[in-house]
Amino acid sequence: MTDAFLPASETEMLKADVAGHRLEVIVDGAKRLERLLALIGGAIHSVDMVMYIFEHDGAGTRVLDAMTAAARRGVRVRAVIDSFGSADISDRIFDPLRAAGGSVTFFSRRWRSSYLIRNHQKLILIDDHVAVTGGFNIADPYLSKGSVHCWFDLGIVVRGPTVARMTRWFDILHNYTVKHDGKLLMLRRLIRAWPSDEGPVSWLVGGPTQRLSPWARAVRTDLETATQLDMAMAYFSPGQGMLRRLGRVAARGRARFVMAGKSDNPATIGASRLLYGYLLRKRAEVWEYQPCRLHMKLIVIDDIVYIGTANFDVRSLFVNVEVMLRIADAGFAATMRHFIARMRPEADIVTAQSHKAKGTWLTRLRWTLAWFVVGAVDYTVSRKLNFGLGDPIRMFNPSSPRTGNRAEH
């Protein structure tokens, strides 16, 4: 997919000023990489990173080189990398960074009951006053020009007073990972203790708290009286309670869902399609994005926008360590709602008739099995089983013996 075929929304940068914060939403992967390298290159005091997937490819090498150069000029550089998401890389690639004075720690680095708790956050903090988050990982498919093998995603750069909260969150998470990694009860306490911020720009976290994650509880509250809902979501397989709340918004107002039409894991598409019938009966619009793999995590509820790392599936709603930015601003919500609306020419519109025609009894059985495994068991297991829903698109190096064992979620 060349720029000539990209929707305008995929080539632009969206900017807004909200409650003393400067927001920049970067859609194009190459521009995200450019911006990230510039921020790291200009760091004076500190660079802190939490990342689910860090690949040793072109983009990963450039980011790692920039972090190493920052450490050499006296900047404090710290990174927390998820050991499951980044299982393909060798710890040795970080030796030059450590030699320059930086530190790299792997989250959940030993096999135990907490190993499948994934630190799914993507967060970069520069000098304690700039934060970058979104669905993107540090890997070529997320940080390069649009193509059929890319992930269509968002990154948001935030400058403003609430960034200091994320600096404190990083310190808490870094200390836990270095000193107490794998202590699940402690991790739960840290997430439960993280204070909610009621301001117009607020940072929400989530994790294995034995009930709906804090970020998801905020979404649930915002849905209670909502009349407009727009969602562009990579992986969508919520439980019945949250699904009914979405349906109620559609029934009393308007709801639009942009889902992935392509994925590295077709089972996740099947799991989403199982739920389309209910949403369509509630008069929701359902689109499937086609040019490449949709990877963003974007929710607009009335005048509130959520952007971050969490999918709308059971793992992100209940289990994964996540971060979501909540922005309450009518102008910014209108901008992001328009951004979603502009995906329509690049999407297949799902109707009740087309969905019924596609949903033969065998196909519905496959969707049901996919939903069960994606929602109740594990995403990676579903990627390997696939249920006859299609061949997964391989994103990582096919020569790697571990490529098939983990993927983005």
C-alpha cells in the first residue's frame, strides 16, 4: 500500500491543546519513529521506556542506538521490556547500552505462575515532561511507511503537567520489576493503589486485579449515559457484561465499531465476528478495515477519548498490565471521531444480511471456538490453533524458531 492508497487519516498528524497539555497524534509509522528518535536525541536528564515488543530489526536498532548515545552523554536511561513479548531477542543486544550506563530489565523473566501476566504497556518518557504512548511496539512493522504488512496504529505525544504522574508510575513499575518481579500479589496491590485522576487529561492503568481493570472501569462508567460511541480496535472479544453496555449505547444513540479485517491471528477476527450479530441487532455500525492490519486501541465516548495500549478483549480488560490515556475534551473527541469516520472508504461495511450470509453453521462454530480460546484461554494458543479461519500473516522473521510462539496482542 503506497501513499497514493493511504487514507488521508494515515498520513497526517493531529494536534490539540487540552487543559494545559499539548497533544500530538501521529498516525504514520515512519513519522512516529522520526519523532521518537528526535525526542531521545534531545533528552537532557532521562529516558524511561516500558515496551512489550522490542525487535532487533531496523527500527529497533535505531532506537537502541539513540538510547545508547543518550546514556553516553550522561542521560539516565532505563528500560523495562516484557520477556514474553520480546522473547525472540537476545539480552546481549542491550550490552552496549548497559556499558554506557543504561539499565534494561525484563518483566516476568522467570517461569512461574505469573509468567503469562504480560506487561503490554508501550510508554516512553523523556525528561519527565514528555510522554509517548499508543499501540505501537519498537519494531519495523509499527515504525515504517504503510504497506500491506504494516500495523495501522496510533502514537500520541503528550506534554503537560500529568506526565509527572507517569514518571511516578514508571518508578513504581521499575522498582517492582528489578526487586520483586513475579510477585503477583504485590503487582495487584500496586495497580489497585494507583490513584484515579478525575482531570480532563488522566492516565489510567490496568492489570491482574481479579476484577475489571481500573482503565476498563472508567470506560464502563463513561458508557453508562453515553449516546455516541466510536471504537477502532485491533482485538475485540469482551465478555457479555461489557458487550451489553456497548449494545445499550447503540440502542439509545449511535455506535460505530471499526474492527480488523486482517490480522496475524485470524482467530481474533473470528472471535470478533461472533459478536457482530448482537451489535447489528442493536443498530450499531460495524466496519472491517482492509488495507492492512488494524492495530490501534482508540475509543471515543461522547466527549471523551481513550488512546493507549489496551485492546477490548478479556486479556486487556482483566489481565495484562496496560496504560490508557483518557482525554475529556469535546473538540478533541470530534477530531478523533472524524478520524475514525474517514476510514469508511477503506473498510468493508458489515450488514445484518452480509453477516448472516457469511455465518454458516460451520463458520459460526469456528467463531465460537475462536472466541472461547481468545477470550477464555489465551491469545497465543488461538494463533497456533487457528480453527480453519485462515492463514496467519507472519509479521516476524520466519526463520526464527520462536516466531510462531508469540505475537502482538
